[in-house]
Amino acid sequence: MIPFSKPDINKQDLKRVENTIKSGWLAHGENSTKLENLFLNFTKSKFCTTVSNCTTGIHAVCMAIGLNSDHEVIVPAQTHVATAHAAAITGAKIKFADVNDLTGNIMLSEIKKLTTKKTKCIIVVHMAGYSCEMGKIVKFCKKNNIFLIEDCAHGLGTMYKKKHVGNFGIAGIFSFYPTKQITTGEGGVVITNNRNLINKVKIIKSIGLNTPPEKRKIQGLYDVTDLGLNYRLTDFQAALAIGQMIRYNKNLKKRRENAKYYIEKIKKIKELKIQNFDKKHSYFILQVFFKSKKVRNKILLKFKEQGIGCSIHYATPVPLMSYYKKKYRLNKKNFVNSVKYGENSISLPTHPFIKKKMINTILKVIEKNL
Ligand SMILES: Cc1ncc(COP(=O)(O)O)c(C=O)c1O
């Protein structure tokens, strides 16, 4: 058995969770603050707040920038549906941009085609942990007065020109889902360099209350200043992530080593395609491309038979999923690269528990079945 993902959780992490639960202080606690500080230190961002997951974090940011049904939002066609849904729930219209066929990332050329006077926001996704072309995209957004949100669900550890992703627009949102680089089961954080934005997100994630319990002068007394929902992370979940975050540099180093080893070998197999190694990539996963969907699917079956964990990110582009396809009458002709990416790729495991021997086994199965 080779697992697709395996959380890096040790005895100390479990003890921290146990102590938090035993303390009786289960929400709004100091572990969230500690985790936020670790994130600030790692990403060099100015502000951070924990959220119940990345989807709710994106939604809270969309609410905070005032997104509504008068607006349009551009998102990549190749992403998790959460990227689009989190914006669509505000009533805004979603416009899907085709992606680069190798990186899976949104392209400025497509963004330009979709931009109108109603475009309020662009949400980029650093697919698999490979940074989008932030230089060009930031410049375009500034020039056109468009908010830029970074969906960093795959991007913990991803750098673009010496700056951690999540720092290029109004906010970056990370996911702590179990397959992600660090996990709290469900969970996430929002980072930003904008004080106004973080204050708004903190209120939105706490049902619109103006003061959290620890800041109330009189217990039980607070006002409600905004519309909001409950998007908070529990404090025992935050406790689980602290050790993982402290150790994250080691985790990232191992992911990059694994990716480098895979890539050197895959480059020698002429039937396969893969991106060059990039030491700024988080290597959340590693995308390998096959000649056809038929070959790709055959390998997926062989992996299943042999207990090799893998996945597809993402088999169906979001605009071709029934909800959006029907809503906007979309056609696959407009998403050629996204379709190809979803049909021909497999996401291989890169996590720190993957050994060279396992990589060799995975590659042997691939080569035998090409
Ligand atoms: C690109 C992307 N965005 C958003 C999400 C949603 O994250 P969460 O499950 O934390 O809500 C995911 C989840 O895997 C994702 O891959």
C-alpha cells in the first residue's frame, strides 16, 4: 500500500489536542492565535485569521470585498468547484478561464478576453502548488481596479519571486483538508496585508459580532455590526496544526526531494510529459501527463489493483459540471486545455512518507502499462 496522502501528526500534536480539550476552552482560543502567528512567520504576511475551511475563507473574503449580483468574477476552469462556488454564492456571475495545458494555471490572455466593466474580482489558483504568473496578473488587476484573490489551497510553501503566494492580492486562502500539506481535518486560514480586510473577515467569520469573548469588557455583551456566518476553526483543531506548521519546512524539503527524483526519472520516459523541476513549487502533488485518456485510465486501474494511492486534479473542469454547464450554457470547446488536463493527468503522491523505493514501484507500474 502506498498512501496518496498521510498527515504528519506525532504524539506531541495529539497531546496538544488532548490538553486543549481537557482545558474546556474549545473555541476562540489561544491555539488559533499561535497558528496564525506561525502562518505569519512562514508567509511573511501581515495579518492572518483561521477559518473553518478554505471554501468558507474564500466566501468570507468575497463578502468582505462586497461581491454581489451586479458583479462578475473570473476563475480558472481547472480547479476544485469550491473556488467557483465560494464566489457564486454571493450572487456574482462566474466566468471561467481556460488554463495552461501543462501548469493547469489561469492565463492572462484568457483573463483579458473575459474581463468586462462588471469584473470585480479574479480568483487565481496555484494548481498543484505551482505559482501562477503573478507579476503580469497583479499588474493587470491594478490597472483595471480589480480585486485579486489567491486560492492557495495547494500553495503552502509556494514562492513566486521570493514572495510566498497569498501575498499578491487582497487575500490568500489556505486549506487544511486531510490530503493537504498540513491538516486539521477541515480547516484553513486567510492571510492578507490589508488591515481593513482582515477586520471585516474576522467579523464575517464570527456571525457579524463586533467583539470576540476574550475582548468583551462585560461578559455576554456584544453588538452585531455586519452580516456574517460561523466560519471559525475550533481551538483543538488549531492545536493539531501547530506542530505540523513548526515542522513544515522539513515536510516541504522532503516533498521537493521526492518531486525532483520523480521528475528526473519521468523525463527519461518518452511517452510521458511533466513540468521541469522548480524549487519554488510546494509539490502538494505531482502532475504527470499521459498520451491519452485511455492510457491514463488504464494506469489508474492498475494503481487501484496494486494499492497505489493517486488522484486526478480535476477530472471534470468546473464549467462542464452540470450546475455551471446548465446555468451558463457552457461548451467544452471553450475549455480545451482544461479538458485535456483533466483527461490525461494523474496526481502522484509526494508527501514526506513517500520513499524512493515507493517512487520506483509507482514508475515501474506506469512503464509496464504504457
Ligand atoms: C483549489 C482548491 N480550492 C479550494 C478547496 C476547498 O478547500 P476546503 O476543503 O478546505 O474547503 C480545495 C479543496 O481541496 C481546492 O483544492
